[in-house]
Amino acid sequence: MAWLHINAPGRGVTPSARSWCQCGRDLFVAGQARALALIADHAQHRDLCPLLVRQEGKAA
């Protein structure tokens, strides 16, 4: 399982994001640009993580 937690509290407060995965990934960032980058990276990680990607149908 992989989780993404985004905290965007409102005007004048810095947003943050945290990405966890059962493979050991645990990343935290603060700031709008970094949070957006982590969101994109988290989506890519979900597609590539060997613990999350279904192995059926893949070439050996």
C-alpha cells in the first residue's frame, strides 16, 4: 500500500505533503512547488514500485 497525505491549510500557511509506501519510502516536503513535485513523484512511484505493481502478465 502507498499513501499520500496533503496538508493545504489555507492562505498564508505553507502547504506540505508526505508520501509513504510499504517498500520503505517515507518522504516529507513543505512548500507549494515541492508538494506538487512530490504528488507527481508519488503517482510515478505507485506505477513502478515492485510491491505495488501486479506481476501477472509481465514478460519475464
